[in-house]
Amino acid sequence: MSDFRDLAGRSIIIGGGLAGLMTALELAPEPVVLLSAAPLGAEASSALAQGGLAACIGSDDSPALHIADTLAAGDGLCDEAVIRRIVEAAPAAIDRLRRLGVAFDLMPNGEPSLGLEAAHSRRRIVHAAGAATGSALMRALVAAVRRTPSVTVIEGFEARRLLLEGGAIAGVLAAGMSGAIVLATSRVVLATGGVGGLFHQSTNPLGCFGQGLALAARAGAELADLEFVQFHPTALDSAARPMRLISEAVRGEGAILIDETGRRFLADMPGAELGTRDAVARGVYRHLARGHRVFLDARACLGTNFATRFPAIAGYCHEAGINPAVDPIPVRPAAHYHMGGIAVDAEGRSSVAGLWACGEVASTGLHGANRLASNSLTEAVVMASWVAKSVSSAAIRPVGPALPIEMPNRPDPIVVRNIVSPALGVLRDGDGLRDAASTLWPLASGTDACADPAAVGLMMAISALGRMESRGAHCRADYPTRSAVARRSTLTLDAASKIAAELDLKPLARSA
């Protein structure tokens, strides 16, 4: 086991997506280590993002409108102070990305081309390469990181545990093809993405299954709002995994949802196809459950211009044998974004000394019960700057040589995916959540490869079981109405285990 003594004391950023890359760049010229299980950007949801970044830079827009739209989507659980701070910082974040080499799409007059997405009252989505914004962002930022001498990139090593000393961060235990490494540090930033890989149908890379949440939970950190998983209503209904996303921007251009009979079945819903994501996802899910098929029809609004406006999506469709200029696109909901995460303050600090979180793995209070489209990329860029300032201003604590601990098995979500997918899907109920928790509890306390994914799934199930209402993306068939009082949820892994015990959950036999 190597201790990488020459890197001792440097801040460690875990995750090679947008949040991790931006945090590393914002910390420059301070020396940092960027630890990524895959080549930078290769397993990051950021690279798959299509819509773009929400920022109120249009002449008809204002921070007040953006804030109001975010609050409406968040269904009572947003932190308005957090929203205001991020929204007001968004235009400067766009400029920062431009300086780092991101080429955003422009109008003929040189002004930014702004897209419209569901639940936004104005065109405020700044995009690049049509609907391939994430790919364009990652190319520019990976290049920027690789030419920044203060960033030491360690690829192919997966963080397995956060090491603690006196309850505070003391290092990272990681494993790769060449063996185990220990990185001694008193400052760690988790930027590991979401939990989509815990679901069979997801737009996230299969490797994004809550590893950062497991690392934080095993270290004793408090997590928040874990029950809120956003399902994108229009993932391409094909065998490809991750599922290809048909961006909300397509509906913003006028595409409609129809079934196999050609009926526009959501026409009477508030906002119709441009309603909030949770409402549209439930409408599509229920129509599928009735035995229908669902299609996104862009023939009238885009027709032969589809490939010009959305070249990446057109490519996905053609791979599946669909020509969106003349064919409706088959779609279904898929797990897309986790509003919950590690509970952090305004600077990204967690409840564990020396541990910060940024991006989807963090719960800042911006998204509430239901993320407003394209706010997440904006949040990652803006928060990266504040996290970096907080990290750089934190005192570096001396940490001793790490005590040897047993290397946990490489996590594997396959078993957990079979449990989480039906229980924590678009529609939930108490019996399904209780059954899921009873199955996940013994797995989470074990040492098998499924232990860490099971711990995340258990905490999500316990949080969902405790929220006896339907709010935002959390919809329970047995509690279909909203509670009068809006409350955020917080949980630790120890608390989740105690709740499971109090529920008198009986450990079930593990499946082979």
C-alpha cells in the first residue's frame, strides 16, 4: 500500500465531472489532487447534460423571475437565500466558463442563444453545441485542468473510504488496478455525482450510484432530502444504457407528447408538456401503466430542422432507427437527478470537519423537492468557486500516518438496483418502501460488494418512508396530498439503521 507522501497535505477532490473540475480550477494555484475512478469526464453525468445552464441574462429576464420559477418548481422546500445567491452569481459563472474555453451557442448578432425549458417563464438556458452542452463543457474543462500545473490528476483509482482522526478528515483510502493507496489530507471535496445507477432506467452513467453519499455516510456525515429523485419524463425508450436523454429543450421548441393513437394526452394538464418535470413524468408514467406507448412528436415544430437544432439527439435517434423529422420518438421516464445529497452550508461544508461537497452529491437547498431544469450545472459552477474559497481558507491540520484498515470490496449496485428501482420509482407506497428497507438493511451492514450501494438505498428508502405526503418529485400513492407544513429531511446512516430496527424489520435472506 502506497501512502503518496509527496502529496500529503494537499486538498483532495474526488470526482472528475463538472463540479470536481471546476473546484480544482478555482483552487489554482494552490496544489490539489483530483482523484477520479475513470478518465476525467468519462463516467460523469455532466458530459451527458443536454440543456445547458440557467442564467437570467436575457433582456426580458431578471433574478426575481428566475428565483420565482425555482421556488415554484421546488414545491416549498427550497432555501430562498441560497437560490438568490446562486441566481445572482450565474451570469458571472457563464463568463468564467467562456474564459476557460467553453464556446456557447450565439445568435447571428453575437448575443447568447437562449433556450426555453419546462417551468421557466423566460428563455434563459445558455447552451453549447446545440443539445450537447455537457460534452462541450467537459472538453473545455478537462483541457483546462490538464494544462493547470497545480492540479495533480490521479485517474483509475476509486475512493473506498474517508479516513478519520478525532472525527475529522485525515485521508482517503483508494484502490486501483495497481493496488491500494492512502492520501493523507485534512481537506476533502466530494464531487461524485448522483444515484441514477441505482435504477434500471436512468440517464446517468451506470457508474454513478451514490459512491460519494456512501463515503460521507460511512464517515458519519448528515445527508438531506434523500427521498427526492427527479425522473426525466422523456428518455429515449430503447435498450441503450445509460438511456439517451431527449432534452426538455425539444419540448421548449414546441414538441408534444402523444400516444400510439396520436392523442395529446397531457394537453389539459397545467403547462401541458412544459409543466414541471415531476408532473410530466407522472403523466407519462401513468399513461404507460395503462398499456399505452408514449412518443415525443417534433414533426410539426421542427421537422427537417431537427438535426440542425439538435444534432446529438438526432444522432441518438438514428442509432435507434428513428428519424425525428418524420417519426415520433418513443420515450419513457428515467431516473435523472438527485435533489438530495450531503447536507452542506452556503460554502459547501458538511457536518464532518474537513469534508466539503459540490455538485449533485451535495444538498444545498437550491432544488427543494423538484429541480428546475438546467439549474444544476449552474449550481455546480457557482458552488465550485465558493467551495474552493472555503477550502483554501481552512486551516491545514497535521495528520498522522493512516492506521491500516481493511480495504472494502469494490462496490457493485446490481443487487441493490433490483430493490431500489421498483420501490423508489416515479410512484411509491409505504408497503414497497418498507419491503425495500427490510431487504437493504442487512445488506448495508454487511461486507459484500453491495454494502455501500445498499447503505445509500436504505437511507433513501427510510427518508421516503418518513415523508408521508406527496411533494415535488416524491409521490406516494398512499399519501397523495401535500402536508400543510413543508419540512426538509435529514438523516445519518446510524439513524437510518436505528429507524430500521425500530420498525422491527426482519433481515431477509440474500439473493444469490
